[in-house]
Amino acid sequence: MRLSLFALLFTCTTLFTVAELRAEEAPEKEETTGYSLIIKGHTFTPSEITIPANKRVKLIIDNQDDSAEEFESHELNREKVIAAKSKGVVLIGPLKPGSYKFVGEFHEETAKGTIIVK
């Protein structure tokens, strides 16, 4: 009985030690900053957003129109349909400094914008 109790205690101690070592090795999750975009009247507001270079960011897109819109950017390699009267999230980055265009594919003539990375 003592041997079984010792074996159980040894196993538990070993498992906790391994879990602690793995937790120390795990990289910290990077904070993701959110930036808001509003779709209204088939246009993006603001039409230009400045974000930091080399950081992952979250675009929170609020489609206030009565029809769906597709956020699309070939330069960012992203596209997402946002249903009417709803919100969607698009993760981008980390990006190098520069200028990245995006459009609302369903209304490209009016729904245009740029992400400036500094």
C-alpha cells in the first residue's frame, strides 16, 4: 500500500513539474488592438486607418447598411462578408510599413479605404 501511495505521489509531482516547465516555455499571447470601421451609405468611415507596424491588429467592421458588404483587400490577402446590420472581425498583420488598400466588393465605386502602417 505504501508503495502504491508513493508511486501515485511521484507521478503527480512529475506531472505538475512537466506542466510548469511547458507553461514557462509557452510564448505569451500578444495583445491585439482593435480598430473600428463603419460601413454606412456604402462607404467606409474612416476611409483611412493608421496602425502600428509589426503588430497584429483586429478590424471591427460594423455594417450599418441594409445590405451585406464584403471587406476585401488583395494586398492584405483578406476578405470577409459582413451581413446587413451586423459586425465582423478581420485580423491583419503584423505588417511592414506602407499603404494597403481595401474595398467593399459589393460597392467598389464608393466603399474604398486605406490602411496606413507606420
